[in-house]
Amino acid sequence: LARIDEPAPPAPGARPVQEDAPANLPRFVKTYEFGPWRRIAPRIAMRPIRLPEPGPTRVFLLKAGPGTKVIEHAHTGVEMTCVLTGAFRRDGERYGPGDFDFGDTDVHHQPQIEEGDDCVSLVAIEGELRWQGLLGRLMQPFIRL
């Protein structure tokens, strides 16, 4: 009984948890290896999550500061976004903590981060983003998510 409040030992073969991962990520995601945060635009950073097997899907954390407007873009594949903290709006809809946003080749959008907290999202994407507008086309060769 004296040990009842002690944490359970890890299961045999269990991977350690990434200690600096956001607290509200599912535990299984925290067991993957994370790369460093990398700035991709003013007030926007991404942190890759390395999957155990190579494949067409890329997974990463995306963090954008309050009031940030993401560059307008379209998709050549699918994108699924789960908001962890903060919120964003796109096409008149609001996405906050726990909400999922799905984008595919029919989506052409420019998410706007709400005021208040940073918006941190878990993103899984296949295909490429096609940045729109003059600034987007100029930055296309340099920004790859």
C-alpha cells in the first residue's frame, strides 16, 4: 500500500515521453522524437515530429502569435489540424482547443489567429502547400512544411 501513489513503471518496450512536448498532446504523440522549433515566418514557427516510418505524411506542431494572419494558401493533398491552445478563424468558422480542421485540394484559405494566446496546433499533412499572392510565390521556395 505504501507504493500505491507511485507512478506505474513503463511497460516493456514502451518509448519514453518527450519531456518538452505540449502537455495537452496525446501521450502516444509525446513518445515520438521532436525536432527543434524553426521560425518559418514572422510570429510563426513549426516543430517537426519524426514518425517511425518514412511516408507521405508529415506531422508537426505549428505555433502562431495572436493576431497573425497566415499567408493565403491552397493544398495539393490533405491537411488535418487539431488546435491545442489558442484559436484561429477561417472562412467565418472558429477553431479552438480540441477542434479539428480538415483541408484538401478544394480548400483555398488564409487562417487568422485570434487575439489572446498563441495558437498551437498539431498538424498532419500530405502533399504540398501552394502559397498564394506575390509574397507567397516569392516565399514558396523557402517555406516547406
